Amino acid sequence: MLELKKGTDILSELGGIKTIEEARKLFDDKLDEDGKKKLSRIKNDEVLLKIANSISLVKPDSVFINTGSNSDIKKVRKMSIEKGEEKPLKMKGHTIHFDLAKEQARIIDRTFYIVNPDEEISNLAKKILREEALEYIRKYMVGIGKGKTLLVGFFSRGPIKAKGSLPALEITTSTYVMHSANILYRNAYKKFDREVKRAKTFMTNVHSEGPNRPEDLPNARVFMDRSWLTTFATFCTYAGNTLLLKKGNHRFAVDLATYFKKGKELSEHMFLTGLTGSGGRKTYFAGAAPSGCGKTTTAMVGTDFIGDDLAQIWIAKDGTLRGVNPEKGIFGIVEDVNKEGDPYLMKCLREPGVEVIWSNVLIDNKKIPYWAGCGEETPKKGINFQGEWFEGKTDENGKPVPISHPNSRCTLENKAIANYNQEAAEDPAGVDIKVITYSGRDSDTMPPVWVAKTPDEGVVIGASVVSAATATEIGASGVRRQPWANEPFIPGALGDYMDAQFKFFNSKKLKNKPVMAGLNYFLTYGARGGEGKKLLGEKKDVKVWLGWLERFAHNEVEGIVTPIGIIPKYEDLKKLFQGINKEYPKDLYDKQFSFYLNNIIARIELQEEAYGKGENIPSKLFKIYKQQKQELKKLKKKFGDIISVEKLIEASKE
């Protein structure tokens, strides 16, 4: 069980500021008159002590208080350009930021949870004892801000006053990080004290890139102090490692939901989007997928886009499932973003009027960004994440250097995106979630869409997500388990998180149970009797899979009952494909929805073995796996290794 405020508060210990009087003296010494005036609005002593200790730890030459005013927002952007962390591009409002060549993604090999002795964490995560972390931070972060300006921002992870929203401090020497925070999060400076009182807590994030040299990267660390809701990051600039409001604080939100709001709230790695169905009804989806597995593309398919990455979810008093996006912008992967598959996003990226921070793409001599899969004629040379680039360039291992890094990004506000429903996104009541999906990067096993028969089986779909490693993580390779697509961000024991999931979706207070489903966009011809790695589907098919789920949620279609869940009927999908002006031949349906039983059974056995090594894994999981496997083996005995949809229909009638 997690205990808050247990053990040494590392920030307080190293900062050395123990009283509010000491804090105010430090502010008098370090802040100019404008800064002192701004900070005077913050009355919460605990918040002020966190800020004071951050200043004392980092020891910057100056401090800038970011209130979120128009002048402060412009100032931060100007500071970032003057400092050189960003450079302006041809399009007004566009800038480019380059991370170090070997820091283009989350440094999962150097990311640790700070733990107290005997404190359990996920067996898929790394940990460091509190005293060891304290000494590391003492060695590398004390005085790291000398010669720099420390920026302090007050943000809300979600709409102000929303039940799932959490206030957080972002404290950094990186102007790029603060500029990104201004785009991605709601500034809560004027209401910060009130939000801290409402939420009964807040989170603190302290970062410095230091000299920002390649030789410092081995010493780069991201530390997350679960007990004190404080993150530390050093010697890195990639936003996934430094914009700790994002995945750092998401981890804390997962902890709070798992241990202190069990059965009441969830914190998930999910998009939120709405589809307009028959009669103009709005049906909202929450969907989990590991980074780099199509989550943003899926979210953008909706007619009422809310968010592409994170969701805070709770059970409302009326028994509905509600959710908000902690962010107000996207930090989106741009590889393969093009006009055909992503028209809304491309309009923002290629037409004037939108502020965009680009990272790690190619910039040509006209200061125009290009990236792999953009669908445009690309230049033969320019500047990219490896410096000077030209067609045919290779790295030290002789491998071709791509035009852009696979994890290159664009940062922009959601309100610039044409299908964004700002009114719904900013509503503290949240959106009414009817459908929840789970997906990974699965080339050979699961069908494109299937629905859980019960809430418990829905939880098991989430627990069973697997995915090929993507470019979003350094130090990851191969195909691996990614439970709920939230695995990298679950601090505690997986058994605790899973128990919270079962309790939440079986809560008697949840009167309107959501449809819970699996999605898989990555089946290949080679895995379905053909050859090669070409996908059986394409991006625009996503609208069909979501469209079928929308209709299923409103009892407008029925499906075929199978041991692993309910799959669509061909006639229903064919109509939906006509809606996107695409033929959907029966033989393609058969390839996508036939069951390759050996693969599915092996996948279940992989999960059984892996979870069997865990502690306190709920027995429900194993009962469901056992039942599904028994039914699949029964089908195999009767029909063979590969079972067609027709045979599945025949079996469902027995």
C-alpha cells in the first residue's frame, strides 16, 4: 500500500528551506519586483515551500514567474528563441526544437521510481531507494541552474473544477519545456490555491537540462517520488522526459486513483473522442493504445475530438462514466501524418494561423519542416535531428539516417483542430463515455475489433494488450506486454492496479456500463495466409471499427458470439465501409475475422505465464483465461487450427 509523505522529502532536504519565513527571504533575494508581485498571489504555504526549495536546489541566476498572461506567454516564447532552444521557421508562429541525437524518446532505461524500503512497484518498472536517489540528486542537481533562469508555472491537469483534475507546478530551466507547457496545459495561476484546496493535493516537477551536451546524457535521470508527488529530471530535453506535467504526473495520478480512489476514479493512457451517430447523437469513446500505435489517428477520426493521449475518468453521481482530458493540446508523432489520413491535423501544420513547436523533423533551406510519410515531395538536404542531412547519409553503423526521427513531434493547441469540441472538452462535468477500447501493435493474432461479453472480460482485454516496441522509448525492443497500454506509467504492483480496474467497472454506482472492446489495426497479409508485412487495412478503416462500436453501444447491431468476445457481422461492416467510399470484399473480412486458434491460445498462455509470476494478481483474470482457452481448444478439436467466421457462427448457435 502506498503511503503519501513517507520518508525524507528529497526536495525539502536538499533545498534546505523549512519555514515560510525562510522561503519569503529567498524570494526577496532571488526575485525581481515583478516576480515578487506575481508570487504574492499564491498564499498556500506548502506550494510556496516547494517553489523556494526548487530555487534553492537549482540555484539559478534569476527566476521568472509564469502567470499564463498573454504577455508572459509571449515572453516565454521569446526567451526560448533568444536562448536558442527553439528557432523560428518560415510559417509565422512555427518554431523548431532539436533534442540531442541520442535523446529522441523517453529514457526508460534511466527512469526510476523513488521508493521506500519494502515498497512494492510494478514488476515492469525500475526503482531506486530513497537514500540513493537523494545522493544522486545531491550530486547532479544542486547548482545545475547556475547561469540560467528558472521558470515557474502553475497548471491544472484538466479543466478547472473538474473532479478528475489535478493542480501541478512545472519548474524548469528549459524555456522550451515551459513554452510546451503553455500550449499543452491550462494555466491555473489565478485559481491555484483554490484548486489545491479542492483536490487536497498538488504535484511538483523540477527539471534542468544542465549544459545540454551529449556527454552528459549517461547521467540523465528521471526520478519520480511517489510518496511526495515530486519528479526530478536532469540532463535531458525531450518533452517525454522533461515536461513532467505529462507522463511523470500521469504516473502519480494512476497511483492516486489506484490507492486512494479505488472503485471511484481511473487515470488512463487513453484518447477521448466523440462520434456523431444516427439522429445526430454524440457517443464518446475512451481508447487506450501504447505510444506510436495509432492513438492520435483514432482520436482524430471522431467528429468531436477531445484529446489524444490521457484521460481522467470517474463515476458521476448519476451513474454515468465521465472523462476529461488533462491536456488542452497535443504532443503528437508526425511520422506518416499526411493529408489523406490526417486532414484536420495537416491543415494545422501546413496552413497559417496556428502556433506549432516542431521537434526532430527535417528543416530545409527555406525553413520549412518535412517528415517521413508526409505525402509530399521532400528535399534532398537540410538540418534534422542528426545535424546536417543529405539524401543517402548513413550513421556510424552504416545505417541510413531517415529524413526525420520516427518519434519526431508537433506540439499545438487542440482548439486549432477543426473537429475539436472545445465546449465539451472544457466542461468540468466531463464527457459521457459509452465505449472503451484497448489496442496494441499486433501483427498476427487478434481481429480488428471485438467486444467483451462482460465488464470482467473487458478488464481482461485491457490486461492483455501487447505491442511491438516503438520509437517512443529508448532501450526497448521486440514485442512485449503493455497492460492497458498504461504499463510504462503504472507505478505500483500490477495486481493492485488490476484489482482497481475490476472494482471500478463492477461498481454498483456505475449504472451505465460501457461497451469494452479490443482494436487491432496491424494484422498483416503474411499472418493471414499471404505474404509480406503489408497491413490488411489502412488508416481510414478506423472510422468503420469505431462506427460499428458506436452502433453496438446503442443496440443497433448485433454480433457473433465467440470465446474471446463478440465480433461484427459482414453485412454491418460492408454498409459502414460504403460510408467511407470503400469496397469491403468478403474475402478480406474472412482474413481479418477468422480465428487462428494456435496464435490466440499461445497469446493467452503467454499472459498466464507472465501474470503467474506476479503477486496478488486477482483470480478473476486466470478464471477468464482458463475459460477462454478451454472454449478455444474445444473449437480447435472440432474445426481445426484455423476457424472461419461461418464456423464461428455455427459454433455460437450450439
